[in-house]
Amino acid sequence: MRAHGRLLLIWLVTTLATACGQTWNDPYAAADSGANILYSAFTDRPKHLDPVQSYSEDEAGFNAQIYEPPLQYHYLKRPYTLVPLTAADVPKPVFTDAQGHPVAEDSPRLAFSVFQISIKPGIRYQPHPALAVDGAGKPVYPTLSPEALRGIHAMKDFRHTGTRELVADDYAYQIKRLAHPRLHSPIFGLMSEYIVGLRELAETLRAEDRRMTEQGRAGEWLDLAQYALDGVEVVDRYTYRLRVKGRYRQFPYWLAMSFFAPVPREVDRFHAQPGMAEKNLTLDWYPVGTGPYMLTENNPNSRMVLERNPNFRGETYPSEGQPEDRAGGLLADVGKPLPFIDKVVFTREKEGIPYWNKFQQGYYDASGIASDNFDQAVRISVEGDANVTPDMEKKGIRVETSVATATRYFAFNWLDPVVGGDSERARKLRQAVSVALDWEEFISIFANGRGIAAQGPVAPGIFGHREGREGINAQVYEWENGRPRRKPIAEARRLLAEAGYPGGRDAASGEPLVLYLDTTDRGPGDKSRLDWYRKQFSALGVQLEIRGTDYNRFQDKVRKGAAQMFVWGWNADYPDPENFLFLFQGSQSRARFQGENAANYSNPEFDRLFEQMKHMENGPQRQALIDRMVAILQHDAPWSFGYHPKDYSLRHEWTGNVKPNQMARNGVKYQKIDVDLRTRRRAEWNQPVLWPLAGLALLLVAAVWPLLRSWRRREAMTAT
Amino acid sequence: MTPVVLWTDALIFALLAVASAFGWYSRHNPLLRSAWQKVGGSRAGMAALTLLAVFAVVGLLDSLHYRPRLESAGGDGERAVYSGEVLSALDALATGLRSRGEKTYSAPLATHLFARETVERADGTQFRAHPRLRHGGVHLDDPPAQHAADLARRFAAGALSGAAIWMVLAGVVALRLARRESVGLGVTWRRIWRGDTAVAWNAVLATFAALLLVAGPVIFLADAYHVLGTDKVGQDVLYLALKSVRTALVIGTLTTLVMLPFAVALGIMAGYFGGRVDDVIQYLYTTINSIPGVLLIAAAVLMMQVFIDTHAQWFATAAERADARLLALCFILGLTSWTGLCRLLRGEALKLRELDYVQAAQAFGVSQWRIMARHLLPNLMHIVLIAVVMDFSALVLAEAVLSYVGIGVDPNTFSFGTMINAARLELAREPVVWWSLVAAFVFMFVLVLAANLFADAVRDAFDPRIAARVTGADSGVKG
Amino acid sequence: MIAYIVRRILHALPILIGVNLITFALFFVVNTPDDMARMQLGVKRVTPDAIAKWKADRGYDKPLLWNEQAQGSARLTDTIFFRKSVRLFVFDFGRADDGRDIAREITTRMGPSLAIALPTFLLGLYVTVSFALLLVLFRATYFDLWGVVLCVAMMSISSLFYIIGGQYLVSKVWNLVPISGYAEGPDALRFLILPVVISIVGGVGSSTRWYRTIFLEEIGKDYVRTARAKGLGETVVLFRHVLRNALIPILTGVVVVVPLLFMGSLITESFFGIPGLGSDTIDAINAQDFAVVRSMVFLGSVLYIVGLLLTDISYTLVDPRVRFE
């Protein structure tokens, strides 16, 4: 008995001792309290931090703070606007013919678009051992012997670090890395269509790599500087030129992604030394950049830490914004040097409940990525503005909304004999389903209103998207009381009857119409969504069979054109309508050409208009073309246009300068934190409740006491 | 309508047949018979058995599947056309629960939705309010004023009907007992009350009293309300919980049913033959045992999934596909859990082999297989029975955990695991949506508790010493 | 003794080969290398070229079992089976499908897993054995009866409920400990208390009942009666004689799991954000990263076999009558 009591005591004392001086449930080290640190969370471990390989949003959350491509999106301005980051200005294309002579944009001889990029001088890399040089200017770590590597397990174990100025060569080197035979760049396929000579370079490098393997030098450093890339020309120390095939106005958008960030040749060589990869000392794990932050702790299983780059050049806070930004206090820090925050701690949070609760307790400053768990925190007011619940408002929690440059859709496979194809029957059937699928209800149930029912493929905030009456999908909506209203289900039933399935039964055979939805939703949490789809179809009298499969099988089916209907989404690479409308291009058909047109839609008229629209500058003419294209899509209904998700990010009152930006992920440098307020609030909200502990102790005593007595009595009896 | 027999249905009825056969066999086997009488005398055991029987009735009703006939469309009506939707007798009984869906969450017995929504007035202006439910409490004109009274009335009516049914039930039991023992009704009644009967009728009747007092009001209330609230897409939680019972029973019983032949045959063979056979069988189960259970299950479930996907044409309806997956899950769980029983049987067979009558039978030249079937198997039956009842609860709990890991039942299948998983996220809501979780908790708790108590009673009656050697089948699946 | 251990290890080899064959068959039927590539490369802009390259890089472009093109022994060794499965025997786990070094992953994640599994195991053993002894000491009283009822009730609750409920009450409502997370060093204590307590509470029901039956069985034996006849007090009999003799059945059940503690707990770790092997395994299952799952299966089997060996060895320590043969 005594042992139990002692154990409890030890437990209590140790708990108290560690909790001394702070709230008990603070998940961070006591030493960090009061520091200018931003606390954030991530869900999926980043797989790649090498700028050539990384493509996912989670990875961008880290990489965008570290790497600086030549361009970036303006933090405050909408619609999204490209502004220079390391470049002096946003490059304008110069069009040339095959021989390199300048030609007019509409010239039939046009062969290339040339972009000349000048970077600002004086930009310096973060301190890094690869850039360390001795007094004579020689690298400190040119060749590392196994002995020298013995005590080294992480990048911080190298004693010497150095820096150097950013030069145009670094950008050229990185573009060559897109073709590196040992790296997988997700955009290599696409870029090799555009950047002159990239494909040839990849072939040369592959052959060279094979030759090295045959010579027994597998894995040795492949110095890309020794191979020329036709499309990239370094003009001088600060200037380089990119040559792109054809007319490609959207190309500068790519220059705002980390694929086009600089990587110094020294760094590449440093990491290629034998023994480095075995110790995980790779660029994929330790990014090196010129940005405001550098990665100082990389433990993707639990914690990632970014710290201020001491060599950051002192970019300043933007001076312009939208009219409402001034009132929102977003223009209070104009001209101040960035960044404001010293350190960013990302903690891995796989489960929704802890994530959400920690945010409420004040241990996360913002909710980062909007997740399903934040549903109930947000309410939409009569005016359609988002607001937090009264309880949360009292706590000073704010909500920021932005419509994602993305769309979620319900696709009908154009190749399917029942729902696909250009017949009037199938078209009516698709239209009927489009009317019956009540996306407004879907949004309100599954996204708590975090979305806008889509009228067409182009997301709001992107050129070509139409607001108001002229923007509605006339096949599905009516305009009523200044709002689009979904047509009644009777209309859907009528369309279905016209398609030859009155009441959901084949008029000819009397057989019930059964449609098949393929989905990757097969987790237990997805059941309600599947039930919802079934409910929508049963309102039409149509039976919906749902085939849940794993992700691979699903992709395989879609790729083979074997899926009848499926739900999918698209996140824009860049804010241009071309990046949405190309999803319907016949030549992008997934089943035929392995493209991005998953519905395999094909319509020659649409394709013709697309080619015309693609390279136009934004203006009334382009808008008119887009309107026609969207009308074709609405009529043919290869998709039931689902919704454009809205991102709601919640933040506490002590955060400042937060404006969600769908395209740019490098926003941390603009944000600031009122640390004192945070410390106060955390202490207020997290007072430990002690009575349960006392109650538990009492209960134990109450249970043990009679036992003890009866035991004593018994021992006394056996003794006598 | 046209009846549909799913694979698990067939197996459930096969199980029922096996159980009946075993019951019949027990009547004529003095040892088993006296053991069963001991179970009958255990109050906890009989109370648990009563509960399990009720669950079993729900599960069996839910195993009588059919496809409803569609009303003829054209009028010529030459050929009957059936819906693709597969329903069960339980669905038919609970049509009200099944069809009266709301839009989204509503609290138990509520008349309004749980969350506020923008509602449009007739004149087109909008305001925020909790909208009325489509079905829950629609008969009330002025819910705030009438709600409590209506609930109380329905509750009282339900409780009274429950009590009435219970009295009839108790009367029937007392009458039959009185006739059999040829004593007066009053005496019998007092005996039952004092627990003075061979079968613990007082426990059975008390359990029924509790059940009816709950079920009566629930039935009366369910007529007009959602007794346990509604879930995210507005389905009645009570309906979900009832439908989950079958899945739990299927997992708990069929898994052991499918693994029994292997475990019994291999266990007895290993123990009886010894030598090479024993080596091979031991090797087999040590190998399977050494693979971490969850991982083996994960791999096997994924493989099943691929198989089902690539043979989609074999399954006419979603119900059949979900059923195939459920059955596959049973097989896979069985595959990973037969080793414990097999080892136990091997040990016992090893001992039995040395007994005189087995030696004698060998000396007389009785064939090996005959010896195993006639002399070993009957003497090992009690171990098999104990293992079956003890595994049941572990398997029901395992299903929930597997569903969490994403390798459980098909998302179209109602199950406690699916419910818990959906409800898990609801706890993070503000205000908390607690009813799905509580419903799943209560149903699962009662089911597993009853199973555990019954297993204890069976074990105590058949072989109290075996407990120390059976460590449960779930060690691999435990979180 | 050493000869015995060596023999046991040799006996383990066929088992490991069996495990290897089973997992290989399972995983490569489930997922063709093409599927793996697509899974890892993501949704956007995946070309057949990229898939071919991915496979070549990771050695998934080889034939499964028999390489026709190769020469001599390479026909066997230059295959997916040899490269991915046979190499596990020398604990060469290779790289995960997403490029991580699995061996490094295992070594870094073992610590947190142990930090949670070891205290759970030891404290749990201590608590359940004491509780069971207590029940036996007061056997056939109301305390015993209600104790058993409590145990049965507790083991009828799914472990998921313990975690969800415990986290909700202790961390959210009472603000006593951090909800989730992990830290190195002494700071880890704050993060470990809740998961450890919850895991112990979740397991206390079934284990206590099991130990109680073992003790009860032991207490009915002759030597206990002799001890009592000598006039020893009940407490002394229980703690000195019964406990020692009950050690053998307890060891059978317990020692086997000791090495498996390294593997961590799948669900507790994910709920509490502990970066251990268990949560890694869950991630791998969800991401269908079979290289990791395969390694974990193999590791688990090895540890299980080590556990069996340890069980045998520990027998001789508690019971001198048992000898190695």
C-alpha cells in the first residue's frame, strides 16, 4: 500500500516540478517562452526539400521561406500579381524567329520567347559549410575523407561556414538540375516541352551517368556546369536569359516557384562527396537559400525549425495593397525591414483533435492549413462574411478567408457508353445529374460553407471568372433575388426523362438506371460523404453504386478511362485561366495521351478556341473567348462543376500582418507577433484544474482505507 | 421482392445450424449437459446470454436480405424489376428510422437542427436560426411549449407498454415452470425471485425488465424523434447503431468459425502425430505468429481490396462488394488468430494421446483419423467452445481499431468502428457533438460486456483451469 | 548455453525465410512497382518517363524472382526479391519508397517508442500484479467481486475510447498536460504521463484478471497449504511463495513482448504525436510505402523470435529445474 502512495507522490512532485513557472500543458520548452517565435503545425512529413523535386503544399511551407526564385506574388494585391523577388523587375518576353531575330508577337515566324532576368546585386546566401572558404579563397571542405566525416551527423556539426553573393550562374545551374538523371523533377516533362535544349541535356546527362556507372564511378558528382543548356544563357554576373519554345506568356509564373530558385554549384558538389548521402547530408534534407529564413532543425517526424537568416539582405514590407488592407492594419509596417519574426517552430500534428485543441489553448498562433476540424469555429453571417463563434470572438480569435485558386469537380468520363459522349441522350443525363447534385448542400455539410458553388471551371480571383448574373451556369441555375439559385429537382427529373430514363428507369427496357461512382473515399470517416452522393442520385430515382478503391487503383482506372464518374480536384499552378481550361483540351486526355484532362472530354470547337485564347493578353477579347468556352462546357457538362474551396485560416489576436495568399507560400516574413499578449493569454486560458487530481487521491484513500483495516484485523486474527 | 443471400448471411445461418447441432449433441452428452446446466445456473451468465440473444435477434433480422421490387413503370409490367438496393428485414422493420433523414446534425430528441443556418423568410429577407427538423418532432406546433410534455407522455406510454410486456413474459415463464415442477404459481414465483431455480430465471427476467424499460420508451419516442440524434448527413444514430450490431456479430463469430477447421485439424494432428507433422505445423504457426498482426492484416486487406476491385463484375451490388470485404476481413482476422487455439489444442492432444483408451484403440487397429475424430475431438470440444466465446469480444474490439488504421470494413458497411471514427472528429467541434460517440460506446460496451460475462460463465462451467492458458487472440491487434 | 542460443538462432532462420516469402508475396501482389511509383510521384504531371525513372532508381525495374538477362548468379541476385527481401536478413533495410533511409528512421524513432512503451510495460506490470495480488489477498470478499466486475467492465471498453476520453478530459478540460507532442530529455515526462497512464488503464482490466487466475490456481496447490500449516501469515505466503511460483506463467506471457516494445504502439503514438516507430508504421500503411512496412514486418518477426528466446532463458533464471537441452 505504501508503495502505491509513494508512487503517486513521486508522480505528483515530478509533474509539479516540471510544470513549475509555466502552464502545465505547455508543449514547448520553458526556455522558449517569451521569445519571438511563431508556432505552426504540419500534417504530412515533407518528402523533398530539394527545390527541383518538391511540389507539395506542405513542402512549399518550408521551402518558400528559404529559397528565393527570381519572382514572387505580391503579398497584398489582388488579383494575384507577379513582382520581383531577387530579380530587378518582372521580365517581358522578346519574341524571336528560329534564327534569333526579333519578330512581332503575331508573326508566323515566331519560334521562341526570350526572357531576360537581371538579379539584384548584394544578395547573400545563408551561412553554410559548402560555401566556407579559407583565407586564400579556397573551399574549406573540398574533399572530405571518411575520417573527417566521422563525427559529423548533421549539417550543424561542420565547424566552418561561409556565404557568398548570389549570381546568375546559380539560377542557370538549378535549371540544369531539372534534367538531372538522379533527380525526379515533377515538372521536367512539362518544362522539356518549353525550355530549349532541356530534353537534349537530360539525354546527354543520362548517357554520361550510365557511362560513369559502367566505369565504376556510380553516384559521383555530375558537374552540370560542364554541360551546356541551349535555352539558358548567362549574360553577365547578374543577368541570365531563358529561351522558351513558341509563345508562352504564362512562363514567368513558373519563375515564382522554387523550381527556379538558385542552387550554387559548390553546394551541389559538397553534397555529392562520398559518404554524404549515407549520412543523409543531402540537399533534399538541408536546403540552402538566400531567403529570410534557414532550416536549423529538420526532424520531419516531429519538429521543423526555421531561424532568421543572418545574411538576409533586408527586403522591406510592401507599401501598396488593396483598399481594405489599410483598415485591416495590413499597411502599418510599410517600409520596415523583413522579417519580423526570429524563429518559426513547426510541430507535426497528425491527428485533428490535438491540433485544434492546441490552437484553442493558444499554442498555435494560426491554424495554418484549414482543416475539417475548424468547421464549427466559423459561421457565415447574413452578408456572407465569415465570422467566428461568439466564444472564440471573446478569445480574440480572428478568421481570414480566401477563395482557393482551385476547383473540386464531379467528372463524367467522356468515353463511357452511358454518361459520356456527344449524344443528346448522354448530355441530358449529365445535365440532369448536374442539377441534382446539390453542391450548396455539400458545401454547407462537409465544408461548413467553406466554398463557393462553381458555375464553371475557372476559380474566382482569376481572370476569366465571371461574377453575378452573366457568370451563372444557365443549365443548372436560375437567377433569382440577386442570387443564383439551383433549379428544382423536378427540372432534373424532366431532363432525365428526356434523356430516356423517366423515373430513373430505362424507358425501353424498364431496367433501373445504375450509375457508378469511383472514389478513393473508403476510410470510415468518408462514409457520410458517400451516403450524401447516394442520396442525391436517389432523389432522381437513379441508383448509385459507389466503388471505393485505393488511390492507385483509382488512378489506374481513370488513366485507362475505365471509371464512369469520379470526384476530383485541381489546384492551379498559376493564376491564369489557361491553367484551368487546359483540363478540357482534347490533347490532354488522360486515357488517350496521359494528360491532365481526366474526363477525357473532347470537342474540336473548344480546342480551337483554346488555342486562340491561350496566348492572348488579358482583356475583353480574351474574356469573350473564355465566356464562349465556358458556355460550351456548361452545355456539354463533362463535369458537374462542384465548388471552389475557401480557405479559412484562424489566428489569434496577437498575430499581425496576416493575409492569406493562395499562390505565394512565402508569407512568414511579413508576419509579426505580440509576444507579451500571447504569454498573458496562454496563462489565462490554461489554468490547470486540480480538483480531479484531489478527487482521485481521495477516491484511492476511500478505497484503500477499509481494506487496510480489514487486513489488519485479519492479520491480528491469524496471529492469535 | 427477391431474397438475396449474401455470403455472410449464408455463413451466419450455417453457424446457427452448427450451434443448434452442438446444442442437440450436448443434450445427449452427460458431461456437456452438466456444464451447460452450470452455465444456466449462473446469474451473470444468464443475464449476459439474454442480452446476447437480443443482439443476435437484431443481427439475424439484419441478415435476411432482399431486393425490393420496383413499382412497374410502363404498366405493361411483364417482368418484375428489382431495385439494386439490398435491404434487410431489420431495414423493413425500421423503415421509419432509415428513411427519416435530416439535413445534418441534430441532438437526441431535438426538434431543431444543431447548428444555426441562414433561413429565408417568405419576403426574401434572411436571418440566422436553428431550422426545424424535417421529421424530428414535426407534429408539434409550438415545440418550446409542448416538447417536454410530449416527451414525458411518450416516455410514460413506452415504459408502461414495456412493463406490460414484461409481466406477460414473466407470467409465461412462471406458468411453464410451475407446470413442469407441478407446484403452485405462487411458490414458483417466490422460487424465481429468490434464485431458487435450476436456471437463473431471476437474472433473465431482470435483464428483460431493464431491456423493456429502455426499449419501450425508445420505440415510442423513435416514432416522432431521433432518440439518439442524427449524424453529419442526418442519418438516425439509433439506426446506425442497430445496423452496426450485425457487423460486430459477424466479425466476432464468423472469424472464429472460419478459422476453426484449421485450428482444430492442425492442432489435433500436431499433437497426435507428433514428429514431422508436428514440426511442420509448429513451423507454420510460429511463422504466422511472428509476423506483427496488424501488418499482416493490413497487407492482406489491401490485397483483398485489389482483388475485389479487379473483379468488380463478380459483385452485382455495393452490398455484395461490402459483404465480400467483410467476409475477407473475417478470413484475415481468422488467419492471424487461429494460432493460439491451435497451440492449445496441440498441447491437450499431446496429453490425450497417452491416455489408455486411445492407446487401446491404436492397439485394436482403429484408423488414425477415426481415433482423432471419435476419441480426441470430443474431448477437446470444451476448449474450442471456450476459445470461441473468449475470442468474440476481442474481435469486436479489434474491428474498431482496424477501422481506425484504415484497414477495417468497407466504408459502406455500418460498424462500430466506422461510427467511432466519424465521431472522433466530432469531439473537436464546438459545441461538442457527443451523441454518436456515446451511442457507439454504449452499444459496444453492452455487447462486449455481455460477451465477456458469458465467456466467463462458460469457462467456469467447462474448465475453470484453462483461463491461465488462454491469453486472448487480440494481442496482435491491440493498439 | 551459448551452443543452445546458436541452435535456437539457426532454428529461427527458416521462420524468417517463411516470413520473408509471405510478405514478399503479399506486398508484390498488392502493389506493382508501377503503382508504387505513381503513389510516390503524386497526382500532377506524372509521365510514363517519370515512372520508369523512379522504378529504375529504386531497383523496381528488375524482374521479381528470376532475371533472364543477367549472367550466372546475378540471375538470382539481380531481382526485386533478392534486392528488396533477402537483404533484410543482414538488416539492410534500404530506402523507403519516398527516399528515406529506413535504418536511420528506425534508429531515430526507436527512442520515443521505447520512452512510451517501456514505462507502460513496467508500470503496467507493477500495477496489474499488485492489483491482482490484492484481489487474491481479499478473495471471496466484496472487494474481490467488485474488483473483478471493474476489470470486466474495463476490458469491455475499446482502447479508442480510453484515448479519446482521456485526452479530452485531462488535456482539454483540465489543462493538466500537453495534448500531444514530444520532447527529448527530462522534458519528455510531461508528454509521456498521459499516454502512459491511458495505456496502463486500458490494459489493466484483462491483465489483472489473467494474473488473478494464475495466482488463484497457484494458491490451491499443496506447497501453499504446507506453508500456511507452518504458521506463515497470508501476506507472507502470498508474496514470498505464490508470487515466485506464479512467475513462470507470467514470464511466458510477458517476456515475449519485451523486444516488441521497440516497435511502439500504433494508435497511442499517432494520437499523442509521438514520433515513434508505431506512428511511422501507420503512416507507411496509409501511404502504402511497402518498403517500410516490409522492413517493419521483418523487424517485428526478428524481435518476436528474440522474445521467444528470452522467455526460454528467463525460465532457467526463475526455475533452476529447467535446463537447456
